[in-house]
Amino acid sequence: MLSYDELTSPERAVWDAFPQGRRVDLRTGVPGDDRVAEGGRWGPGRTVRAAVIVALLLGSNAAQPGAVAGLRLAGARLTGRLDLAGAQVAHALWLEDCWFEESVDLLGASTRTLVITGSRVPGLEAYSAAVEGTLDLRRSVVTRLASSPFNQVGTALSLSDARVTGGLLLDGAEISAPGGWAVAAGGLVLEGGLTCRGGFVAQGEVRLPGAQLPGGLFMRGARLLSPGPTGVALALDNAVGSTLDFSGGFVANGTVRLRGARVSDNLTFEGAVLNGPRDGRGPSLVAPLMQAADVDLTLARPPSGTVDLRGAQVSSLHDGEHSWPDVVELDGFVYGSVKVDEAGERREALGRRGSVAHRVAWIRRSPGYSPQPYEQLASWYRKAGHDDDARRVLLARQRHRRRTLPRAARVWGHLLDATVGYGYRPWLAGVWLLALTSLGTLAFGTHSPVPVKQGEGAPFQPLVYTLDLLIPIGGLGQRTAWYWPDGGLQWLAYLLIAFGWVLTTAVVAGVTRVLQKN
């Protein structure tokens, strides 16, 4: 128990100001002398023991009637460990431009608003803490904890399973645990927003798996300079949030992971840079099974690693020329619409020249063959009333599938493609029929055949005879009534019969395939 007599002059100033919540400012006003990075050199006139702050927050100096007690301190050098583990703190704490000798421990604590801005803190442990108000670390530099019993690797800011009724403000902060976890906040519940703007920098992985972020996550312009031990820069697996904003120059030098995340409103990477791990072996964006309303992937430049959207579901996808890397995982990806920028406005990517070819090339960036991406794209075109474009996509699907088949099946596939476009271009059969009919009519019209039975049968008609050869079902009375003494013309007749059967089989097979699929 501290006594007033053993307090130093700056500690007495803090002690006396606490009951009325007055601010104590130990800064000199000289910029060179007030640099927090040099706070370890500040002398006794600016030094306050952390134990004094703990004693005040735990009720050593009662509040005065008619006043709201609180600890407000600026420009101090805090010695010792600020240990509030398990404490029930009924007063707010504001620390500005302070230098901490040791870490802050809020393990399992229950506190009011906690503000540590513009300060240098060697780690903050707040596992399972409850903050009734805002947790504000703006412009602070938080470095790796000496140890953390609940994290497997070195961590700077530990907020796993914590609950904050207000917001978590990290604007302009630098959280540093190179090769470790800059932020470990799995299971974090925030009733307000999480902001990491204004020059926020992280060294190490930012972990928010399973976090509840109804107020959104805002990382516009944030820089995640180095990943954690597994190459991940940002992990939001199974997180739930209203908005995820990674726009305006957001940089991630490591994988951004959104596996199973649910975003009720917007997910934006507009103007972002997704570099992926530095060794180039890991993905840039991993978002399988993600659900989001509107997704903006208009990046500043193409991602260096793969983008994985397998099983993801979005209402609207907005992409651009820099959205996709060489490899994109799209199997199971479902979207309601695709939009692009056109004349300064966001519009549906429909009716544009080369649109289908561009989208098919996008699908073929996915390794291997999967029918679902083609079917999804065709469904979007069909719902928008572009049935011709949908058929082009489904034709491209069959051509892609053909590459995976055995040689005999590939030959049959080429035949179906050439004759009826796998059933999606039935007019090709008419072209073939017209070409073969013209060939037969011209060839047979220059010679005279011999009747099978003299004086019987209809007069010879080259056009009708050719059609009778090409149509395998029924008969027009010409094919069985005449034959050719010229071997070449007789073989032409046999070939036309064969072509007729092949063409009919291809038409039936192609149309049946399409009808069954529909």
C-alpha cells in the first residue's frame, strides 16, 4: 500500500488530480525534449511509477462528490509494470505521449474507457478483457510482449476473446512483432468499429479469426509490412462484420485470409496492393466459403500470388484490369452480377465487345477443369437476358472439358463441335446440309444415272436425289431407283449417306445434351 509521503513530486500531482479527473501534463513544450522515442532518458521530474497508477485505479484515492474521478496523464515515463490483470477498474484511464518501461497487463480485467495514444508500449496483454467504452491506441508504438501465456508465438497486442463495447482505434499506430503476431485478437467482440487508418503499420500477422465486428473493419491506407510465421499478413477466418475496407493504398506483404468470413455490406480492395508472401509461393488472397454483399477487387496492380474464391458467395463483384493474377481458384464461386468501370460509372459488364472472351479467359486461369465456373457465368448472362452470350460460355465449357477426355472422345467432341457446336450452334447443321446438298446437286447434275428397273420410278432429280441421300430417315424415292455406273459418283453417293448419318447423330446428340442440361 502506497503512502502519500513516499510519492515523488510528479506522482503527487497525479494523485491529487485523480479525484476530480484533472489532467497532469509533464511535457516541456520543447519538441526535441518531448520525443516519446527518447522517453527512457526522461528524468525524475517526468517519472511516475506504474504502481501509483494501479493504486489509484483500484480506489486508493476516492473520488470527490460532484466530480468524475479519472486518471489523465501526458508526457510521463512510466516505470515498472502496469499490472491490472483480473482487476475491476471503475475509472477511465487516459495516457498520452508516455513511455512505458514494461508492458501493460489487462488479462481478464474489466475496465472503463482506456486511452493510450502517442505512446511507446512494450506489449499489451488484454486476453479476455472487458472494456466498457473505447480502447484507443492511436499513434502508439506497441512492440512484442516479453511473454504471453495464451499465444503460441511472440505477440505485441493480445486481445483474444476480449470484449469492447465501443470501438478499437488503431489509427496511426505501429504494432510490431516481426515474424510473430502483431495483433492476436481471435474471438474479439467489438460493438463499435475497428479502425486502422492514418498510417497504421503492422510488422507480423494481424489475427482476427472469429472476430465479431458489427461496426466494421477500416484499414484504408494501412500497411502490413511483414507476415507472421505462416506467411499470413491478415487472418479474418470466420469473422463477421458489416464492412471490410482495405482500400486507398492498403498494402499486404503476405496472404490476406478471409476463409468463411461473412460481410453483410461491402468488402473493398479498391486501390489495394496484395503482394502475397515474399518468397512468391503463397497466395495473395484466400477467401473460400466467404459471403459478402458487394465485393470491390479493383486493385492498384495484379496480385503477385493466387486468388482463391472457391465456394464464396457475393451479390455483386466489381473488378478491373488489375484484379486477377495468373492463377485464380473459382470452383463453386457464386455471384449475382459483375460490374466494371465505364465512363466513370460502375456498370454491368454486359454487351461490351469481347466481354465473353474476357470472362472465359478469366475462368481458364483456374487450374484444371471444373464445369461450375462456366455454368455460373452462363447463368449470369442468361438472367441478364443475354442468351447468346450464355451459349458461347457453355460452348467454351465443352471445349475446355474436351481437353481432359481420352483421344476417341476428343475426336467425337471435335465432330460435335464442327457440326452443331455441341448443340449450342444448331444452325451449323443447316450450313453443312446446304453445302453438301449443293455439292451433290452439282456433281450429280452433270451426269445421268442408270435406273435400277427400266421404266419404273420417278424421273431423276439431282437436288431431290442428294437430299434423299443425306436424310437417313424415310425416303424420297430417288436413292433406291437410280445407281451410278461411274465408280466415283457412286462413292460420292455412299459418302453423302455416311455424312447424313453422322450429321443427324451429331444434331440429336448435341440437342439432347443441351435439353438435358437445361
